[in-house]
Amino acid sequence: MYVAVKGGERAILNSYRLLDAYRRGDTDVPELSVTQIQEQMPLAVSRVMSEGALYDPELAALAIKQAAGDLIEAVFLLRAYRTTLPRFGYSQAIDTARMCLSRRISSTFKDVPGGQILGPTYDYTQRLLDFTLLANGNETSASALPPATQPVAASMPRVTDLLQHEALIDQESRPVNDAEPFDLTRQPLSFPAGRDARLQNLARADEGFLLSMGYSTQRGYGNTHPFAAEIRYGSLEVELFVEELGFTVTISQIEVTECQMVSQFSGNHQEAPKFTRGYGLTFGYGERKAMSMALMDRALKAADLGEAADSPANDHEFVLYHSDNVEASGFVQHLKLPHYVDFQANLELLRRLRAEHTSAQASATPNVLVDEVST
């Protein structure tokens, strides 16, 4: 139960002004622009777009600025704005094999068709503070790379296709007359959840939560020992079928990160041993999120594969209900709201119980007769 706090309007308005001042910081320092955030903090922008379930780098950068760098608050702002947007239709399914690649690696095969493309990554840095960034200010030591001698192929085969060619991995072809996929934004979750619902939930789940849960599966709280079959980052065209025209048109180009994990499956009386997949796909450049998502996708398949599903990472309800940082943040932060009536009721109940306990203790104490002893 919440009660209105009288006389709090002025304090709330002052709180807004203080928040604006706190976000702005020292006015002698040039203000950070939305464009600067979008161009120079792309990883933060990618995360906010992914967990906010809206692809718009400019609005994600605006949310980060408004939230003073609090990415969960920025996700909340972007997702709230998303609910105001009309829905015109559904795009065609994107084909990640046609991705214009900026990065593509495999941990399962050294030599893969198309080769390994390292691209921009922190994987080989020494994690040492670069004080030249502090000293040089706006200057940069990065120089443009010369064009590659050979362009990246327009269509790059997936590493998992190599395994599928030998029937060593589970098939994931789309069935004929497939039903319309589950829509998490319009339909309530039910358990056990279908894979379409699970993937939608994981795609906008909190990266930190998925990282912890994925890590738990690697430490033994799950059934997988995964290998990163392939990780891709690049841009894709989004196409929409226009009924009036009778054909598809390109409406946008987006950046995505895709990860396919493979894990061993020992088989059962119906299926031979094989590899199984875990899949992750995020907006922008977000390898850690995509990898964690792929780990959790595989962990949530345990019951479907007849494996023991007794770890937290295998529990559909536990993972899907607790992975949403907007829901989690709201439920935790609502504790800051007035709970005066509830607390006073609990306080009065506690006082009464303590009084009854003291009374019961006194009545249960036996009388002790003390004989006077003359000395």
C-alpha cells in the first residue's frame, strides 16, 4: 500500500533541478553531445539498443545522456519510448550468411571458408590504462587502415554448416507452414516456454544476469561444455514485404552480433550422439551478450533433450522471469517509495508479539522456594 506524501511537490521539483545539475556536472567543461556518445561509446549504445529492444543509435545515445550513464535507466527510457511507437508490420527474416562482416572468428576450426577476421576487439589488449588518452585530449593516435587487398566475400558460409553437412549437429531448418512466432510484447509467458519465446526474452535480457548464468553452466551447474563455433559482427539489410507492391524493399541497415555455440549431446535411445546448438543475436556490437545468450539458449534446452534439468540455468521460469533488468530494477527500487502504513502495521504487530512472548516467558517460569538459612 502506498500513501500520498503531502507537501512533497516542491521537494520533487527541486529534485529534478538537482538531477539536471548532477547530470551536467561542471559547467566549465564542454557538454557531452548525443553525437559524441553515439560515435565514441558504441558498445554502451549497442547494449542499450539490445536490452531496450529498439534499434536506434541516436535515441539510445540520448537515453544514455539523459540517464547520466546509468545503462539500466537508459534501457528503461528507451523501452518506455518503444511502447509509444506504431507497428506497421514484420520484416523478412534476416540472413546472417549475407552479413557485411567487420569481424568473424571460430574457436572450433582454425581454417574456415572465408578465413578468420579479427576486426575490432579487446581480446588481444593487455588491459592496461592508456594514459595517452588522458594526455592527448581530443587527439587520437589511431590512423586509418589501408584498404584490404582482397574484399571480404559477400556471402560467408556458417561454420555450423560444415558439421551439418556430416549430420553431426542438430538440424534447425524452418518447418513448412511454420506458425507465427510468439510475440513477447503482446503475449504473456507460459512455462515451459517455447524456444521462440525464450530467444526473444534472452535477446533483451540483462547482460550481467546472462553472463552470470552462462558462467554457472561452465562451472558445472548445467549440462554443457560449449565451444564457440562462430561469432560474427557486421551489418545487414532489413527488408519489408510491401503487399501493395508485391515485392520486398530495403528499409534499413542494422549492425548485429551473432554467436553460435556447439555442445556435446550424449544421445538417447532415439537419437545418436551429436552436437547441439546454442544461439545468440544482439543489436550492435555485443559479443559478451551474444555468447551468454547462446550459453543460456542451450542450457534451457536440457529438458527437451531428456537431460537432467536441475540447475538454475535449466529452469525456464527462474531464468526468463529474472533476466529482465527493467522488471528487476523496478521491483527492487520500488522499495524506495513510501511504505509508511505497511511498516507501521508490521511495527505494531511486532510490539504485540514481543509483549505476548514476554508474558508467556514470565508465566512459564516456575516459582522457586528459598529457605532462609540462619547463620
